[in-house]
Amino acid sequence: YCDANKQFATIYLNDNKTNLYTPALITRLFPGDHKIKISLVNHRSDSAKVKVEAGKTSYLYFNLEDTSKWVSYTISNSPLTSNHLSSIVVDKNNVKWIGTRDQGLFSFDDKKWNIYQKSNSQLIYDFINYLSVDDQNNLWIATTGGLMRKNGNQWIDYSSNLPSTYVTSIAHDKNGITWIGTSNGLVKFNGSSWIVFNTSNSTIPSNFITTVAVDNSNNIWIGTSSNGVGYFNGSTWQNYNMNNMKLPVNVGNSIKYVKVDINGIVWVAHVQNLIAGEQGGLTSFDGTSWKQVSLVGLPTQQVEYIYIDSNKNKWIATKNGFGYFLNDFSVKVFNTTNSPLTASQVVGLVIDKNFDLFVATYGGGMCKVKRYNYY
């Protein structure tokens, strides 16, 4: 007996169409193992094996995922071998690159998946912190065990040039220079030479760099693990923390992410640490003053990632869903309660050339929101 959460789904028996639709009873079968598949337009097909015995009725129930607007990719329904993702980017060929916390790197071109791990490729470490694509369409891979660049089939290991192999973030400026955040300093790489900025040779606020961003004027912004935000104009450093940001609450000096928008506004995600009295939150800087940003319906104390799309929309990923700005004070929110989002913690967002939104989660794999279904 075959039933499903959707009626009138087509039933296949051993890969042959039966002309039956859910719910239905399939009779006159030979005893033994049989394969049942259920298919419905705009839904992910499901299948199961059933053991048929004489004089008994076996019951199967299928839960078909509606893929007309959202599509999930998890370890149970895709080639992903981990649901714990860390980063996602799209290259110029519209290939999605997905980093995981424990199973290496995946690529997805909307049809084919590829997996790159230490065991089957030149990837040096399977724990990926961050991914970035430069203007030459090179993929840069920051791992807890070093830094790599991938260009087609060529892999280059840059780990030996770094002050630490724990790499946290990567950014590329308008001059083609790559800036690398590590647990022991900020690194500048112009393609041939390496310069390290740390507390012993500069006034950088900390050696543990958590995030790197480039603004419209090619200035560098960094976040640190415990000493706030740093700004570098190429010659001097300016440091911002709870002592000089002049914020009404202690959002904290531990920075998760920094992003600069097209108008030059700097957006900063602060890590919440209630034991230390740090509330966490989202702040912005217009070049003159810092402001605390509160968004209706989104937990700004738990921001994980900030994404700005080609239409200049700002997206905020948090530990309890994600959203995009409707105006200065509110966002349209997607979470596990009001949407098919597969996990609460969202760690990455990107819109590809087909205008599909890809959402990387920690614990629920990846979701695709088909074009315009997020507005």
C-alpha cells in the first residue's frame, strides 16, 4: 500500500510506470524485494525498497519535498557528505563552490557535483573556513591547515608563506592584491611577494584576524577576535573598539564579519558573549560615527555573515535564519518556522547568474531558493 503527503503522485514499480497514483494498493506481486518510486511534478522524487510476503500487506509512506520554490541539498538527498557548511561562493562560470567544516570542498554547476578532499585531490585540509573568487576566476580556499588557490586543475599551496596556517578570511582589492586573515597576523600578497602585518611591526589592533574586507577606496577593514575593528589606508592603521565607537551598549570587541557596501558604509557583526557582558550585534559606520543597528524580526546579536547582491540589497545571515533589508529598520525574514529552511544557523548566502539564491547552513546542508521567490 503506497501513500504520500501528496495525492496523485505517480507510482513506479521496479522502475516501470504502473499507471497507479497515490494512494494505491499494488497487488499480484511475486514475493521478494521490490523497488517503489513516487514522482510528482515540481517535487523531489522519493523511493524505497519493500519486501513482499504472501498473505501480508506492506505499507509505505513517502514525504515528497515541494521543489517549486525551494530545493534542499543534504547528505540524504544529494552528493554532499556533510550538512555542516562553512562558506559558499559563485565563480564566473556560475559554478557554486561549497566549503564544509569536516568534509572538504564541493562544486555544483546546477547539474553535476564534484567533491575535493585531502584523500582524493590536492586539497591540503578538509576543514574549510572561507572561500573567495578573485577577478581572474581563481578560487581561494582558507582552511584551518593552510591556504590554497585553485585555477582549473591547478592547485597551489601557499601555506608556507603565512605566519600561521590557520586562515580565516580572504579579500581581493582593486589592484589585484590578495589580503589574507590568519590567527597570527594580516598578510598582503601581490602575486610575488608577501608582507605580514602584526602587532610587533605595525599598530594593527590584534594578530588574530577573523575577517577582511575592502572598501570602495581600496582601504582595508579587518575584524579581530577580541580587539575590535581595524582600518588600514595603505600606510597607517586606525582602530575602533568599545572605547571609541561610542555605542550605547557593549556589543563587544570580538568581530565575526565585516562588509562594506556600495555607499561606503561599513557593516560589522559583533560576537555575543553574555558571560563577558558583550551583547553582540550589528553596527554600521558612515565614516564619521558608529551606530547600533536593530532589525525587526532578525536576531542581530547573532549575525554570522553579511552579503550584498548585484542589486545592492543587503542580506543578513544569523544563527536563527536570514533576511534582506526592506528599509533602514526592518528585513524580510526566512527561518525554519516560516520557510523550508533546513537549519536555523545560516553561514553563507549568494545569488548566482540565474538569480537563484543559495543558502549555506550549519547543520542542514544547502538550500536553493528559486529566482524571485525570496522577494
